[in-house]
Amino acid sequence: MYARVSTLPLKPGAMDSAAMKDYMTKGWLELTKAQKKEGGKGGYLLVDRSTNKLVSISTWNTEADLKRSEKGHRERVSKADSALLAGPITTEHYEIVAQV
């Protein structure tokens, strides 16, 4: 399995804003649809309120599935309102080598 990890650094107060809730809801629904088509396994949305970070982790059956989903991921990320972001969104890919 493979994972995509995206980190969104947010401005103070942005985490609980209506714009962020809308972005998360729409983005997560789009990801769910994409995963059904593109070999996705699921995902997690993590929040660290002390550092104002939002982390999205999506998991994929194969590296090919992950790569095939990349265009849609870039489109979802581009919808993040720049007024919410404190810096650039970073995205990394990993191979999952163990699961408990």
C-alpha cells in the first residue's frame, strides 16, 4: 500500500472558520469519490490546533493508483482558500511497509 500525506499550515483561527469547514467537507467528499474510482483504501484527516496544522493522509492499493490520483489531488488542494493558509501546502508520498 501507499500513502499521500499533505500538510496545510493554517493561519490562527482558520481551523474553525466556515470556509475551512466547507473546504474540508467538499474536499473529503471529492477524495472519497476519487478513491472509489482509483483504487483508494481510505484516509485520515488530522488536526493539531496548537500548531494550526491540518494533515490529510490518503491510502492507496498500489503506487500506480496513487500516481493516477495525483491530478485530482492537485485540483482539490488548489481549492484551499489562500486566506486560510499560513504557507504552502506540502505533499509527500510513502510506501506503507507495516500496519498494526
